[in-house]
Amino acid sequence: MSILYSVLDLAPITADGTSAGSFRNSADLARHAEKWGYNRYWLAEHHNMPGIASSATSVVIGHIASATKTIRVGSGGIMLPNHAPLVIAEQFGTLESLFPGRIDLGLGRAPGTDQMTMRALRRQNMSDGHDFPEQLEELRGYFEGRNHIHAVPGEGLNIPIWLLGSSGFSARLAGDLGLPFSFASHFSPDNTMPALALYRRHFTPSDVLEKPHAMLGVNVIAADTDAEAERLATSMQQQFLNLIRNNAVPLQPPVDNMDSIWSEFEKAALQQQLGASIIGGPETVKKKLSSFIEETNADEIMVNAQIFDHDARLRSFEIVADILK
């Protein structure tokens, strides 16, 4: 199975861990991912979430890039309405200047947090994302030197911009602009095929891309046996369950039986949201990944694995790399 494969890291903070430990684990995973042939290592912007350490996304990207040598490092993504485009241009211009040819800028329009935290982040700029195309145009203008204000560093640098989405808005915009597109199949599986169809149908060749390039985020929890993978996956299931319950906590250790934790309604809701997750031993994962790639015709896969134990998380990514390389 030959396809580009990458890492999405939410920099998990475990129930027995700290942010500092999370950053050490991320750097360790990134070094292994580079060795195992992963193409990119992206970090996500989330705020007010006790289980996710990558809120200062640009800073953590620098940390990961400095711990590695060749793997591309970027954002999956920066939530652009939370920021002035000039600031993002300067931050990523700085990263690209420090790590030339290795930085990606993935952009989303969601807040990546709750409404109260969004207001704390945005202060007077209470964008609801409707002006995302205008913000994107301003940001691209800083890199291309089309604005009256100069982004230093940033102006004149070639930093690949990706649009991220979990619905059709960014899919169509990415297509219209001829940009690469990354879809969040890992938490919005039902919208995957409609968004891909929209992106490909509206794709217009650009100076950036001659043809569409779609990367799909997917939860993959792999272990040496199906049973062990199913147990490891309960940490991810508990994380989503706690989000549904509005009870954000650090990543919890795995349990033997989720039925003692969730209700039937919650179980159904999670199965819908996590329906595209691939969980199992090597043969199970290989079969399910192959079917997923064939069905979606993805150009690249971005693997997310919320696993409590760091060594088990490393093993999961190693198994996936063995399958996809």
C-alpha cells in the first residue's frame, strides 16, 4: 500500500502527566515518525482543554522542528479567526526562516474551543468565521508582498497553505483557490465523501497545484492484537465522551469495558462521530486502511492516535508505517 502518510498530534496531556511531559513525548514521537517515513507532523490549535497541550501551536511547531531534521512540520490547524493574519504571517515566516522548506500552514475557521474562550481570544474581533475568505486573502497577501504592511519575516517566503475542514465550506474554497485540502474524517466521517466531491468538482488549477490534493485525518489505534487495540481505544472514546458531557479532563487511562461508563445514547453518538476510526491488530488495520483509501481515493492520510501510554502510542504509529510504506 503506497501512499503519503502523516501524523496529527494533539499533544495529549494524560491524567498522570503534565504539559512538559506532553511536549517531550511529542518530540520523541516526531523523531520516530521521521525515521518511520511519515511525511508531515502537524499540531492542532485548541484552547481551554486540559487534555491538549498545543494551544500555542506555532511555539510547539518550532519545538518539534528543532527536534527533527527532515520531516515537514506544521499546523493542523491554526484557527485563523482567532488571530490577526499579520501575526500568523510573521510567526510562520519566522518558522520557515528557521527551518527552511519544512513548514506547512494548515488553516481552519472554527474557534477550536468554547464560546467563552473564543471571546477571551478574539476580544474585539468577534468573527464567526464568515469572513474567513477575506482573512485568508489578507494572509496570502502578506506572504506575496501585496499588502501595504510588510510581514517581516514572511514576505516572499513560499509556505504551503492548506485549508482544513469538517464540512463543505473550506472544501469548496480550497477547490476554487486551487489549494490542498485536509478533511477531518477522524471526527466528521459522515461529511467526508460530500466534502471530497465538492472539493474535486470545484478544483481550479493554480500556481500552487495542477490537480486536487486531498489529505484525510483518520483515527488509527493499532496494537499487536485486536483486543489490545480495542482496549487502548477506550482512552479516545472517554475523551470524546467527556467532551459531549462538557467535562474536559486530561486523557484518561484505558478501561476494560466502556459499557459501564457510557449510556446507550452516548454510545450511539460516539459511534457516529468516531465511525471512521480504524482499531485493531496489524491485519485488521491493513484491511480497513486499504478499504478507506480505496473508497475515498485519498492522496494522503494523516493519522491521529489518542493513546494513553506513550510506548503503546509509538507502537501504534510504527505498525501503521509498516503497513503504508
